[in-house]
Amino acid sequence: MSEILAKYGFLIVPIVKVAILVFVVLTLDAYLTWLERKVIAHIQARWGPHRVGPHGLLQPLADGIKFILKEDPMPSGVDKKAYFFAPFLTLMLALTSLAVIPFGPDITILGYTTNFGIADVNISLLVLFAITALGVYGIALAGWGSNNKYSLLGGLRSSAQMISYELALTLSVVGVLLIAGDFSLKHIVEKQAGDFGLLSWNIVGLTKGGGGFTQIIGCVCFFIAAIAETNRVPFDLPEAESELVAGFHTEYASMKFAMFFIGEYTSMIAVSSLFTILFFGGWLSPFPASWTLTHYLPSIILVPLGLWVIFDGIRYETIFGRIVLPGVGFVLTALGALLFLWSPLNEAIQGPFWFFAKVGAVLFFYIWMRGTLPRFRYDQLMDFGWKFLLPVSIANVVLTSAVIMWRMK
Amino acid sequence: MISGVLVIFFVLAALAVLGAVSLILQSHPIHSALSLILVMVSLAGLYLLMGAEFIAAVQIIVYGGAVMVLFIFVIMLLNAGVEERTNFSKLATFAGIPLALALGGIIAAAIARSSGHLPAPAADGAMSSTRELSKLLFSEFVYPFELTSFLILVAILGAIVLAQREN
């Protein structure tokens, strides 16, 4: 087995990794919509999806079937090439952007060591920005190709917004690059490792050896620009319902609409991952390395969660729920117990556990903002981007480079 | 001998040429602009093949992203329609084709003559190539570099002056 891996691993391993990543990400996207609806419903004192499956857990599946079965009419007078190409481009670029993200430290399976992610490129940050730069076309073409005023206005708004906020997005990262001296996301994370746990992350900046400087300004700028870049509330003007119906995807139905939808959620995941990597230490634990007891945190979270799901499931109102929920709870509990008892697996899971915990927290914050903030007006959005965010991120670059220069002397 | 790199080179080169031809032949400005994006991205792939990862990424970010987005944005904003075909001018038929062939021949001859003494691309890692690039840019070529940024600044000021004149 290991001989085959050593010989053909360069071919087999990436294919397997791509398959797993696409499966995981698409499932994650589906359940992100469920989480979003649930969280917003609870913010607004409602129940959210609750009919399909226990706690509405099968709602994403029902939505998926509905997307496939819906009629896909094409409006008259559309520019066929642009109209068909746009959703594919959006989804393709969003999925491609995940290829360069490291989800954890290198892993060794059956004697084959590989990076935890698809491609370990040494300019991964630039590749990500290049893909983001191309992402505008999907939305612009959809808006223009649909032969609809609302779509065109939505597409124009989104292009203008993305051009404006891309500058702030790119500049807010320069501080991190100056500290790390490297474009590789893997090396950026490794530079944030230190004896103090979370104090070594770029947001605090007490890096080992004292080369760091707090990037809290860059962090805030990056997060705001990232929300604008993914067209989310409060910057979701391209799809402002009250003004533009549904913006650039007004004329899209069925799977083509679903592709925009999945693309949006995938780029949310990509941006949250990038945010985690750049400012919150990626897969690093927030605790000092000497606190070995914290390695049992996955078990400590999983076992009570599983037990709670079992007890909640037993009392659930439908028969189906009474069967499924305790089953899910049992799997979670067993997984937690397995991690507790089998320490090699527990050690291997530490990196991805922290990475996905942080990304999950960022995604929750995204949803929380959507449930809390009203939408910006268009001129406010442009003023904010050009007159506040851009100068502040440039100031952060100057400040960080000044501190680094001063330290070198 | 046909290696994988050579195959990728020919695919990318073919895409670039196809994009360039389609850029001229398309009758709608947006389709022409899209063809130009294809050319830019294929060129980025060619740079990548030569080991210039930084240049490749910047090619996509600046040309594929920023510049072409502005092109498309302006075309969409003006809502430019399909261009109208006029009768081809006689000058284009009789002088254009021979001139184009002559230009192609000159370029091909120049490449053929100089290809023997082109420096080989650096074989080391790409991060060092990024580092070497910036070192060169800020030491040996620092005056041309600063002059270029000054030139861009002048262009930006010119654009602002032109935009302000209407008010």
C-alpha cells in the first residue's frame, strides 16, 4: 500500500483530496444556509426551518431537490454566452479559491506525508487575490447578460463595490506580509506559533523572537472589506430587494441560481479561512503548547454535545426525530470517546479542530451581523470604502513598516 | 520529446492566440473584452510555466482583474451595442494584409535570431525569485521604477483634471 502511495501518490493524493474537499465544502454550504436561517430566526424570536426533518435538519436536502426539479426558463433577449457562463464562473472560482488554503499542519497517512489542503503554493496569498480579482466577472456578466434593468444595475453596483473594496482588502494584508516576509499562507501561520498561544497571533502580535506588531487595524479593515467583497449584509447592495428585486441574479432560476448561491457561501468560507489564517493563527491552538490538557477539548465538546442530542432526541415530537437524533448523538459521543482514548488520532485532529472552530466562529459572526445591521446606502458605501477604509489600511502599512524598520536598527 | 510542460505550453499558447483572434472577430464589445481576459489569463499561465509565479499572479490581479474589470465596467455603463459592419475599406484589404504579414515575419525573424542567446530562467524557488525581483527593482532599477510611479501619478492627476473640467 505504502509502496503504491510512494510511487503514484503525487497523482492519487490530490485527486482524493479534491474529491473530499468538494464534498465537504458543498455539504458545509448546504448546512451553512440551514445555520443562517436558524440563527436569524432565533435573533428575530422565530423558530426557523422546523418541518423537514428533526429541527429542520433535512431542509438543505429538500432545497437541493427543489433546485434540481425547478423549471429553468431563459428570458428572451439574453446574451446567451454571458448568461450561461456567469454562474459557472462564479462557482468555479469560489471552489478554486479553496485549493490554496491550508486547513492544518502537514499530515502523514500510511507513511505518506502531505500538506493539509490541496495545493501548497508558495504564493498562495497572491493566488487567492488573483482568483478574487476574477470573481467580479461572474456577477458583472450575469447582470449584463440577463437583459434586465435590475440585473444590470445590480451587476454594475457589484462591480463598482468589488473594485473599491478590493484595494482595502489587499492593503490591509500588507502588514501581515511585512511581518511574515512570505506569501505562503502555511508560512504565515507557522510564523504565528509561539510560547504564549493566542498572544502570538498577528492580531496581538507578540510573535516569538519579537518580530511581530499588532495587526488589529489591518484585521478590522480586512473583515469589513471581506464582507463587502462577498456581497453580504450590510454591504449587500447588489441584491437589495427593495430597490433591485434580486439584483444580478433576478433572471436566474433552478440550478443556475443555486450555483450563485453556492458560490456566495463558498467564498464566505474561503474568506473566513483566509481571515483566520492571516490574523488568528490558522490551525494553531489559542493555548500555550505546554497546556497538554487542552488537547482533550474536542472530546470535552463532542461528548456533552452528543449526550445532549440523545436526550433531546428521545423527547422529540416526531417518531423520525426520535430515531434519527439519538443516532446522531450516539455517533458524536462515540467520536468524542474515540478521540479521548486514541491519542494519535486526537493529536492529528488538533490542527483542523482549531481551524474549523475559528472559521465557524467567523461564519457565525457573519450571520450575526446579517441579523443585526441594516443595509448601507450606496453613496455611504462608496464614501466609507474610499474615504475611510482605504486611508486607514494605508496608514496601517506605514505604521507597521515604521515599527519594523525601527526594530531593525 | 514531448513533455507535459510542452503540452501545457501549447495549450496555453493556442488559447492565447485564439483569444486574440476572437478579440478582433467578435462584433460585441463585451465579447471582445472577454476574449482579451482569456489572453491575459493564458499569458499568466505561460509566465507560471517559466517559473515566474509572482509575475503570473500579478498579471492576473492587475491585467485580468483590475484593468479588464474597468473595461467591462465602462462598456456596461455606456451600454455599447453590437458594432455595425461597414464595407471593408480597400486600403485594409490591399495594404493591411501584406503589412500584417510583413510585421509577423519581422517579429518571427527577430525571435528566431535571438532565441539562441536568451538567458535561461532561474531554476531556484519562486519565493526567492520574488525576493530577487524586488531587490533588483529597488536597487538597480530604482530610478526607472520611481519615474514610472511618477508617470502614473501624473496620469491620475490628468484624469482628475479632465473629470473636474465639466463641472
